[in-house]
Amino acid sequence: MLFGLPMLALLLSFPHRRRAATGQPVPLRILIVMVVAGVLSVAAMIAMVLTNVAVPPAVYATAIVINFLTHVFAFITALEVILQQQPKS
């Protein structure tokens, strides 16, 4: 819960923060991967914690892996943007 709730807030506010920072909407592929997949995986983890239902560990592990993959995608996308910038002369 200490990780899930702040992460959920960051993911849900991402489109607004992106528009405020760049003045442009979020590209569709980034919106789908980061917001939709990220929110679904974090929400699934929170739901499993709150319901106290004995679920197979594979369900929780799958949610964790999806969450980690969205972070990897975000890192690679940010690195791509940084590498495409022209150096200041």
C-alpha cells in the first residue's frame, strides 16, 4: 500500500503533468503502456492486498512484472528522447 497508492496517483496524473510540461498531449503508445497497463497492474496489486483473498502467487507476480515492464518502457522512452536532443553549442 505504501508503494501502490502514490504510484497510482502518479500514473493517473501523468497525462495532466505531461501536458503542463510540454504543451502537447501524451502519444497514444505511451498513454496505453504507462497509464493503462500501469494503472491496471497497480490497481490489481492494491485489490489483492485489500481483499485478503488467498490468491495464487502467480497473479501478484504477474502484476509486479507488468509494473516493472512499464517502468522499463518509460526509462527507454526517456533515454530515446534525451539522446535525440541536439547538444548546446
